[in-house]
Amino acid sequence: MSCYFRKLSKGLKWFYKFSFDGHTIRSKCIFHSKAEAKRAENDKYIELDEKRRFPELKQDIKLSELIEARLEEIRTRKSRAYHEANEIYLDRLLKALGDVWFSDITRLNINNLLLNTAQDFQLRGKGNYTPNAMLRVYKALFNFSILHFDLPDKNPCKGIKFLSIDKRLKYIPSDKEIDDLKAKCDEGQVLLIDFITQTGARIGEALRFTGNDILEDSIVLYTRKSKNSNLTPRKIPIPDCLKGKKFNGLPFGRWSEVPKFLDSKLREMKKDNPTIKIWGWHSLRHRYASKLSKSGTPIFEIMSKLGHSNLETTQGYLQLLS
């Protein structure tokens, strides 16, 4: 173990640094004398050694071990997309804090990481969706640590509030924009666009849809009300694009994840016409809801067709069509 000095404008200041179980341990502050730094270094070494030799005296876990255990649970119980998002945000946490002990993580650590991320996104003209998503992931991580590792009831995220988000109306493409896009697509791509446009289905519901879900005058869509919940069915009128058609298996089985052709084709079209807007699959769902509203469909019926369980969510979908 060694102590080092740093020359400052007001004299020398001391800090310690040593290796423990393959990790470099540095003092979080500087000391006025070498003796003070040595005492602090010795206290820190004793603390780490006791945690290693007598875990029953003070339950604790390294952040890397905690993250690995959490990701393993998510890999088993949640979706691949949810696992990938958690992996990104938890890796960001580990890089920001280092492989520290759970007990050493403070609310200030988490808050600073979130604020720094928010500031970085603001400079790039983006909102606070990512910092808020990170906060949800970190809250879940620390709740997991308390439940599964018999650690102290301490969540460093407690008291940290979500950052404000400026909500904007979802862009809704016009009939002409959709027709121009379909002119650039093959038959299968056109069918998927028509299916989403005429049913208001989520893209995941469309990819999950099978030929057996087509009934005489309606179809059945399946969705999850919450992560890791069972699939919930709902019936809606059969869309024109499916009338008279039969399918074996998945009509949209050529895509195993969210199709990227929509974005790429719109960007190709934008090269020739800079006024073209880039929109996504969910814009067609908003378009479907808004058309229902404009035709006088009661809001509770719209709520049922969209598969919402909260009326406030449905109200956020209703926009005036140009």
C-alpha cells in the first residue's frame, strides 16, 4: 500500500491508492498530511478485508456482481429488448461509478450521472426520455439487491425525481404520404403498412399475428398489459387488407424484429424531397385513433380497439388530422 502527494497552489496534499482483490482502490478525498492519508488507507483496507473474510458481519456486494445477477434474471424472465436496454444503462452505471461496493453507492452518485446524461442529451437537442429510463432501471436494480441478497434496505434512487419531458404531438402522415411510400414497397411490405394503418395495431402485435387469429368478421390481436405479463387478446373488425385472404403461420414472419424498411425508404424519399417527414410505425397507430375520433367513435370504443387500460393514455392519442 502506498500514499502519494499532489502539489497544489497551497502546498502538498496527500491521497492513497492500493490494489485489493484485483481492483484499484483510491481515496475519495485528499488529506493534509501523509500520516492522515496512511490512517485513512489502513481503515479502508481493514473495512474491505472484513467484508471479504466475514461477509456475515456486513452483507455487501460489488456493483459488477449485482449487475451480472440482475441481467441474468432479466435474461430469464423478460424480453430480449428489455434485457438489451438494461445492459446498456447498467454498463453506463458501472463505467461512471467503477466497481464499487453496494454500500458505497450514494444518491448523489446516481443523481450526478442522470443530470450529466440529461445535459449531454440536451446539447444534442434530445429530451429526457433516456435519463428517466435509466432511473427506472437503477431503481429496479437496487430493489433487486435488497430482495435477493439480504442487503440493507437502501435504495440510492429513493427521492430522485423524474426529469420533465416536453410532450409533442405525434406526426401523422397523410393519405398521399402513405400512398407514395407504398409505391416504393414490395407486396409484403405494403400488406404490413395497410395492416397497421387499418387496425391501429402495435408493430409487435402485427409480428405476433397468425393466420389462426383471422375470424369470420374480426381478428384477434395479442399484447402484454405490462412487462412479463401474459398475452391479452382483443377483437377488432377485420381490416380490408385481410378480407378474403388466408395465411398459414405468420403473415409477417419475414421480420423477427421491428422492420427497418419504413425508416430507410422514407429517408431515401427525403433525398429527393427534403420536405418529407420521417415517421415511425407508432405514427400509424396514432393516425388510426385520430381517424376514429374524427368519425365520431366514442372514446371508450377507441380505448377498447387500441387495447388501452387507461383512458388518459387513449386521450393522448387523439389528434386532429390535417
